Amino acid sequence: MSITTEFLRHPVLTGAIAPSSRRLAAAMTAGLGLEHARTVVELGPGTGVFTEAILHRLRPGARLVAVELNERLATPLRARYGRGPVTVVHDSAEALASYVDNPVDVVVSGLPWAVLPAAQRDRILDQVIAVLAPEGRFTTFAYGHAAWTPPARRFAASLRERFAVVTRGPLIWPNLPPALVHRAALPLAREGRLTWTFDRPCVNRK
């Protein structure tokens, strides 16, 4: 399944005009403590580029829940990954809390935040906050050419409203289009008085 074809069929639903690069996938998944995570969520996995990078870092016994709204993308993802540690869900990220029953250590998102209606964007972010563990972390990306548009600035503000730690990485030029990574940690609804960095391991819960 071509992500470009899906973009032409459903540009708002898909968001991306080309598959994310391995460089972007590496930046999205590095330094998040995925190696120590027990439960990870991926929103909008598309063709599975980030999924591959996540699975490469996950330890044995960890669980990955991938939530994909586009059925034409979810079906091949389920055929490819829907065994072992991966659960592929065909649904909206607005229903995320329905599919996880343990605190989530990391949420990796490929959703097109800049084109989502504000109310839908906020509902999804609230679902992310609802499932994250106290030291949970969230990562997503934005295309460089749109990173300073009003929708992108509103999304960044929404992150700052919900997380105690928010950072933005440099442009990754080899991606098409060039992209940058947003990272957020410590959901404010669960915030503790901790010093946190993005290379700090997850807390293993029994």
C-alpha cells in the first residue's frame, strides 16, 4: 500500500505525502527509553516505518498497540505485524483509552496534527494524557515548511498545556519533506517533582 496513493485519495486522513524516512524514524524513537518500556502506543502508523523502528528497540515481552484510522493501511499492517507483541487497531485515536488497560510508557505519533480540527486534536491529546504513565513520554513530528504556521503553533501550545517538559529537535533534511521532532514528557495531570531528561530509562512497574 502506497502512502502517496492514500494521500491522493484521502489527504486529510493521511496527512503524509511520502513515507517517513529511516532518519526520521530513528530520531522519533531514540532516547525515549523504549528499551525499558512495557507498553507502547503508536498513533497513525501508516505503512509501518515507525513501527519497525519501535520494534527494533522494544525488549522481549513488551507490547505495542498501533492505532490506524485508514482501513486500507490498517489491513496490511495487521497482516504484517498483527502477531506477537503488536496489536493493530482499526479505529480513531480518539478511542485510544478503549484499547489499553495498562499505563503506557511511550506514545509515538505519526498523526497529521496541523490538518486536524482543533477539537479533534485536543480530544486525541487528552486521550494520550489519560493513558500515559506518570513518567510517560510522547513524541511526534511536524514538517518543517509548516512548523511555524498558526495550526502548528496551536499544537505546540497544546503540548505545553499538557506536559511539564516539551522540546523540539532540529530539521531532519533527508526526510521528504524535511521534518522536526516534538517530544513531551511528564503529563501535567500526573506530574511529580522530578528531574527528567529524554535519555532517562522508564520506571519498570511490577
